[in-house]
Amino acid sequence: MDEETRYEAVRSRDARFDGAFFFAVRTTGIYCRPSCPAVTPKRQNVRFYTTAAAAQTSGFRACRRCRPDAVPGSADWNVRADVVGRAMRMIGDGVVDREGVPGLAVRLGYSARQVQRQLTAELGAGPVALARAQRAHTARVLLQTTDLPVTEIAFAAGFASVRQFNDTIRTVYALTPTALRAAAPRRGAARATPAAGIPLRLAHRGPYRADAVFDLLAEETVTGIEEVTGERGARTYRRTLRLPHGTGIVAVEETHHDTTTGTGTGTGTGTGSAGEAVHRGGWLDARLHLTDLRDLTTAVQRLRRLFDLDADPYAVDERLGADPRLAPLVAARPGLRSPGTADPEEFAVRALVGREEAGRLVVEHGTVLDAACGGLTHTFPAPAALAAAPGTLGALAAALADGSLRLDAGADRDDAEAVLRALPGVGARTAALIRMRALGDPDVALPGDQDQALDAWRPWRSYALRHLALAGSS
């Protein structure tokens, strides 16, 4: 998009581009999402940025009305396999907070200076600034949804000191942490306590077929680490999480909320100032319990990948809808997602051994929760706990445990598939499925059906497979 096209998106308040870019207003010192409902600024006063971090680095603070830090992530980072795309996925997973820029660079196979240069040149912000923007968002969520002491929030969000935390919050939001907490919108209920979990709104853009996602999750549920309860249309998906600093339990509601009405299960379409259709997004409600709050950012990003919340349904549906075979399927299920996974290593094992065997592994090798929560009793076993298993399972677990096979958010997808294919007993279809779900590749064709590899469906072949699978099961 050129800048004039971006300005037209801003002028029409088009939420399809929320998260794809941000705009800042020179005269106010504020940056916003494209769909911000405020009066459209004059073109000469507007600057455009690829990331919120770039706008913050240029001295702009976040709009309190449209909350640009809460938009879905750009779908580009899921599609792209280059160093910038991989870096963005790893920063989202909290690698910079845990390992610093040197750790990020090692994972990417570049020097820290090269990573800094590439990110700054393309995004207008380096890895430190990008991680800082993410920490600010995490801090805002904790300030406005829990009653945790401000000092605890500072370190839970990943800040090195309370002073750094205070300075960042004032810079990004033009408020002190205490004032930002006081400015939290009240929705008729008090803020949650840590014991009650952290309430979250998992934002997405455009239409979202929650029913298809929850159907798949219910079909794949492994006893002890997952459960789906409730009636179809109002189900709750709950699972345990194995995280860098501890464990977690999350509950995600099927009911979809759109940004036009704030409730219900709608199409999410509103009307712009000039009578043009404005496509809205929405969110899924979730509640997250963590043994260590430092895992909040990582847990949220893994849930976003599981539910494919950063996808661009407009781009997917436009491409696939142009194919005569897929057009009626796309029309029947607009906004269909290609779910990923909350734990790539776990999914690789499950893809290899199947659901029933995965349940046995949970009982025999999983870590027992300190306190069971309903049907949730364990976390899935870490690869090291399975490395001594005989045959293909042991080979896969050993490769994951020693790092020769990487399935983290920033892993090179081609390299990972090559390592998988080299393991004895891992077939081409299993490797492709792991690439699709564990690595979140939106453009995978499963071997065995040449028709599924049509170039006309690129770069969204994973979504085409979901449409075909659902059509075949209906």
C-alpha cells in the first residue's frame, strides 16, 4: 500500500487494516489504528508506521480512544519466512525479554548488529523497541484487569526496573501507571484478582468462524490437558500450558463478540462516515491463570497462534474465493481459520502418535498439576521426558530435546521440515501437518493429493485444505 491508499483507509475508518499499519498525527503527538473513530486528521499532518514500536520511537503516544496497542498482529509475520518475519514471531513469543537481543540473533543465525539493521530498516524500530512496546501493552493489561501491586506488574511485564517501567508507561500512554489503572473502563464488575485469573480479550480482524475452530479442538482433545464443555455455540475450551517460567491454565469462550455491538455473534460489519461498509473485527473472551506472571506475553501469543487470530480473512477469502471449486465453500464459511497450536513440541508428538497414545503419554510422563482443575490434571510431557522412548517417538523427542529440531515461533520452516523428514518413521504427510499446525505455515499442501497443491491457492493452501476438509465432513 502506498501512503495515499493508507490515508483512504484511515479516512474510511477501515478496520481491515488494523494492525497492518498505524498512523500518527503530527499536531497531536498521538498514534492510532486505522479504524480510530476520532475526527480524521488532515493529510499533511499524518505519518504512517509499520509497527506501534516505530511510532513510539518517533515520539508518539498511544491513542486512549482506539487503543492501537490492542489490535491483532499483522498477518505478514505468519506468512513471511524471512529473517524479519521470523524475528517478529520470536519477539512476540518473548525471546528478547528472556534471552536479550543476542539470544534472538543466535536463534536467527545472524549477528545482533545484522538483526538490528534489518528490523530498523524495514520496520522503523529495532528488537529492543519492539519488545518494549510489547511490554508496555502487557503492563497495561495487568494494570487495568488485575489488582496486582504496580511493582509486581513492572517485573511481570518484563521490565528490568520500576523506573524503566514508569518511564515507558508515561512515554507510551502519557499517564503514570496509577493513572492508567484509574482510567480503565468499567464494565459493571470489579477488576479480577490474581487468584481469579487474568481476563483477556483476544482480538481478531474481520469475520471469525469460531464454530469450526472449536469443532476441531473438541475432536482433537487429549484427556488430562484439554477439555471442551458446554453446548455448541457457547462452548468453553480449557487447557494447560507449559511455559518458560511455569505453567498456566486458560479458558477461551466460543461466543464471538464484534466491535460494532460489543456482544453476540455477528458479522462485524458497520458503516463508515461516508456510508461505506466498514468491516469490523472482534474478540474472543479468555481467562488465564499463571503460576508466574512473566509468562503472560508468551501465553497470549501462543493462544493467538492456536486460534489463528492474526490472520487476514479478507486476503484469504479473496484469493480462495476466486477459484470456482472453492468459491461456494468460502461463501458458506467466510473468515474460516487454520488453527495452529499452543505448544509446537506437543503437537509434533501428537501428530506422530495420535490422540489415544498422546493421552497415555500424559498419564505416564506428564507433569501433574499442583491442583487439578476440573478435568485438567497434567501438562504435556516435555521432550526430554520422552527421549528414551523406543522407535520414532524417541527419535523425535530426542531431536526436540537437544535442539537439532526447532519448532519455536521463529524456526526456519524449510529446515524444520527437512529434519523431520530425516527422522526414521516420520512420513511426508506427518511432516507437512507439523509444518502447518506447529509452525503456523499458512501455505502447506499435504502430500497424497496433487490437486491440493494448486498454485492458484498460494499463499493460503492451508486454508484451502480446511475448507475442503469441512466440505467433505458435512
